Amino acid sequence: MDRVLIPVDGSEPALRAVRYAAHISRHRCPLEIHLLSVQPAPQDWQTRGMGTKAIEEHLRLLAHEASASARALLDAEGVGHTSHIRLGEPAETIAAAAQELGCDHIIMGTRGLGKVAGLALGSVATGVLHLAQVPVTLVK
């Protein structure tokens, strides 16, 4: 069974990647799906006055919200999955997580909720293409 990493950020392109993987898993070959929500490390000004536990809980909540629609879709399709949360720069963190989790493949949207949403191929997707040690499928 192939182990697949799908980065999710709550965007429609990310959800299309989840739909694509669910279709493959149900109709072609079962996949071991790992959803990954990457939260950028907060800047000091964003967390002023917050304790470490409060910051971690806030980031966990953001990650949980970012993956909610993907988890719901896979649950509705009856496709098993595991959710992961990482903190860091998205492209580097996605590539590292694929290696850490022993994934055979990354399936992701062409662009997400980044600052320049109008680009045809997002900077995170471009970064993952360059950094990943495994095949990457981009879903439009």
C-alpha cells in the first residue's frame, strides 16, 4: 500500500488534491493517507504576552481547522487517514515530513492560501517540487 502525504490548508486546491487521492484509494489501489497541516512559526509580535502552552494550543487549533474539510471528506468517503501538524516554512516542512513519515508520494494542490493566490503555480508547490525526495503530483 502506497503511503501518501497530502498538505492541507483549508483551500479549495488542497481539497481537490484530497478528492483525487480519495478517488484513487477507493477505485484503483488503497492508499495510506497522511494529511499535513503546516503552521508558520509565529513572530514575536503575534504572541506577545502569550505563554508557550497557549501558543501551541492556538497553532493546534489553526491546524485542526485547516484540515477539517479534508478530514470530513475522507471520513464521508470511508477512506482512512492520519492527521499531522508541523510548525515551520511550508515547502521545507512538507518535504521533510514526507521523508520522516516514509511517504512514497506527495499529492497537493497547485496553490493554497498563500499571499499571491493569483499565481498559476504557488511558491509552496514550486518549493516542494524542488525539495521533495519522492514524486509529487499537483492537482489543478
